[in-house]
Amino acid sequence: MPKNNIEDVALLNAIYDATADAIIISDSSGTITGCSSAARTLFGYCPDELIGKNVSVLMPASLAVEHDGYIADYIETGRAAIIGKGRDVTGRRKDGSLLPLHLSIGKAETPGAIHFVAILHDITERVAAQAALHQAQKMEAVGRLSGGLSHDFNHILTIIIGNLELMQMQPQAAAFGDLLTDALEAAELGASLTSRLLAFARKSKLAPELLDVNATLGPDTLDFLRRSLRPDHKLDLDAQPGIWAISADPALLQTAILNLVLNAKDAMPDGGFIVIETRNVTVTQSDVEGQPDFLPGDYVRISVTDNGTGMPKHVLKNAFEPFFTTKPSGKGTGLGLPMVYGFVRQSGGHVEGRSEPGQGTSVSIYFPTLETKSDNTAEKN
């Protein structure tokens, strides 16, 4: 091999080894002639397994069937759809799973041949961060709207309830007893709904106290929660000893846990198990990548886990939005989880849900501790 070719190969191998991004080289027919180790790792292939394959194996089926046509059209006309421009695309790993990528392509011509060099950057974290930011902004916007409307509507309901109570005190009220009672119950239900919307909007009037979460979930609270379940629902507490202190409104905390337990019950129509777990956790920067509203630090985590029907990702994504419910019409307001979300966020904490269809659901609420901890009693998130 001529010396300059040996130097070229050595230089190419050095470039392969130096870059963290995937590099794929193909000929004019789309056949892969070279790839970096990062490319094999990214797409899940063994060494040299990609060589000789058509580059379309790295694409979703919808793009793969059109790829050769794109290349042929470019060679014939010179019209570039991607070459020299760069764009976000979807790649396909060997196992069939898809991932978001940024693709840049360059062209190199040698005597009698055309080569294409593709550099692919995994943008999974960027896409996740953008989605999380969009969700946080949407929840913030919905919260502002809900808070404004609920605040005004609450004033109206206060006047209505006050007047209905005054009417019940009048001598002639007996003639309208049932009507007044129904009207008052409806108005009080409306007031309850607006209070939940205010909680979601983080405009509740909190009365925070120094709390030991394990003490808050004592025998009286557990007995009350168990009475809200059917006999075929079992509720257990897994409390970590030495739980850190938090600052939270005890009444709203108990209401939040009740909402989570009732949601778990509804997800188990044939009965099942619910576990409330308390843990000290330390959340690191790497744990919160892609979650702009979740700050690293020390937290007390309360998780409510069931072995019910579970939820697909698209349902879980919307579960904390007001009025979103999977229950039949008239069976739920869609305000239980939003109330939990708003209360925890107003308390400086974070809410996280995990679920898989048929595998149950776990909702965790995180409350920041009152001081930095340096002992070994915490779990990593």
C-alpha cells in the first residue's frame, strides 16, 4: 500500500476514535463502506456488522423505502434535500427501537466514485428536555388560567352560598326545603371544585408546619385510608426510619395522599395491593436531566404504588392536567391528581408518575428537606 494511503487510513481511524458522534460512510448506491465505533454503539451493531449493508437499515421503514430514490435523484440532478444542510431525523437501532438524531451529510468525490459521509448526533436528551419544558410551560399557562377563573368564580359562589343559607333561616323556607338543600349542595360542590383548581394553580392558602411524614401517616391516617377502600383492596405502609423533616401543610398533605390512594383504588376494579412508601432521597444533576422544574438536592419522597391496570405513556403524560380523566362520564372530575400536583409544586416539591399497562402505577411526590443532609440515610433517586 502506498505511503500516502497508509497515512490516510491512519488519519481516518484517528478521526473515528476521536469523535463521540456516529460517523457512517457510504457509496453512491447507499452501501456502507465504513463506520466509527460510536456508530456501532449508537445503533447496537457488532464490529464490521454494518459494513456492506445498505444505510437504509438505520432508518425507519417509512424513510428506508425512499432513501435510494433520494440518492439517485441527487446524483442525477444535484438537488440536495439534506446534504450540506443538516436536519433532525429518526434513526432505527438493530433491535428496531427508534431514536431522535441530528444528521449532517457531506459528499466526497474520488476518481470514478462518489462517497457520502454522515455524522449523526444523538439528541434524545435534547428532545426530552424540550418536551419537559413544553409540558411545564403548558401546565403553568393552564394554572394561570384556572387560578384566575377559579378565584373569581369562588367569590360568586361565596355570595350564592351565603344567600342560600340566609334563605334557609327564613320562616317560609320550609316550603322550598328540598330545592334550597339541592341548590346549597350544588353550590358547595362548585366551591369544592374551585378550591381544587386553586390548588392546581398553586394559589391555595397553605399553613405549612414542620412535619415528620411517618408520624403524619400514623395509625389514625392509615385507618382512615383503609376505610375508603373495599375489602379486596389491601393497603400497607413501608416507612423508612429516620425520615427527614419537611415543611408542608399537614391537612393538604393528607388530602393529597388520599387522592393518590383513591386513584390507585379506581385502577384496581378487581382488588389489589397499594403500598405507601416513604424514603429519604438525594437527587443528583444527572437524575434531573431533561426536567427543568426539578432541582437537585435532598428530598423526602412519598410514593403510592398499586398493581392495577396501569396507563400507557400518552395517558400518563396528561394525568396531572385538570379535567383529564380516564373514568366514565360522571365518575370523576379529573381534579384529584391536578390538586396533588399543584399542592406539591406550591410546596417547592416535584411530582413524578411511572406506569405501564398491566403493570400498575406509582406516583411519587418529593418534598425538599429543611437542610442539607450529609449522612448515609438517603437513597439515590
